[in-house]
Amino acid sequence: MSSLMNMLQGAGGGQGLAQLGQQFGLDRAQVENLTSMLAPALGQATAAQARAGNDETVLRQIEGSGLAGLLDRPEAAADEGVRAQGESFLSSILDGGARGTLEARAAEQSSVSPDTVASFLPALAAMVQGAMQQQVPDDEITAERSRSGGLGDLLGGLSGQQQGGALGGLMNMLDQDNDGSPIDDVLGMFGRR
């Protein structure tokens, strides 16, 4: 299973992030820098919802395939309707304070204006959601809902144990360094100055 960053970097034949960034006035280096900071943080926020026992919140965000096509046409993530879906995803995984902190730190560390980061984030969030939808078919989500352990099984994966199922696959995708845990991939990311 591909990692989240690999999927985003490969979007649109490898040119997708640059095409999306142009719509926000970002050059290739800026959009890649922002994506490398923001996308893992969004993945971690999704994982945090799972750890908190918000099973349905996570499953609803990855159910369906409405945004999966963004990996083929990433420039469409800048469309108003798609960005609205990204906003909904952000609201379900981040509270306002966490989102504000994420945007401010990303702006500071990337030297991109805070307004541009705030405009870009919902488009990127929609792409992250699309990547999750592409990797986790609805039949696996249905099986996850009926599993006796539910998201409790997912917690084993967060601590480094491998597991199957829809959310096991999702957690493997979010694991940036393939050590079995996505947690360490984001911890401290924005703490470095």
C-alpha cells in the first residue's frame, strides 16, 4: 500500500501538486514544502480521531469515492465545491485552535503567507481524503464496522503492531517511515524552528 505522501507526490503523473499550487500562487518548491508539512499532520489528526474512539468520524471521511479522482486531476481540488468538502473534512478532524496553530506554523516555516496557507489547506485536505478513499474500498469499511474489535484493533497498529482491515490499511498508508506507527512521523514536525 502506498504511503499518503507517495500518493500525493504521484498525483497527476507527478505534476499534480505543482498544478494545484499554481492556482494559489505557489511555486513547485513552496507547494511541495507545504504538502510535506500539512499532509502528514492531517493524517495524524485522522489517526488521533481513531485513537479517541471516534470510529464513525473516521469511517465516514474515507467512505465512498467522491474525491478519489483528485489524484488523477489534482487541479480540481481548487474548485469551490471540492474545497468545501475539504473544509468539512478539516472540521471533523481538527478543532479551530489546532487548525489555526497548524496554519500559522506552516506559514512561518514555509515563508508562505498565512492567507495563502489557509486557502490551500482545504484543497489539500480534499486530496488527502481522496487518497484515503482510493486506498480503502467501501467493502472493507463495511467489514470494519461489523468487526467485534472495531477501531480497537486499530490501536494495536498505532503502537506498532500490524493489523488488517480497512483502518489497518489506512494506518499503514499514513505511516511515513514504514515503522508500523504513524505517530512518530508527525510528532515534533512543527516543533523544529
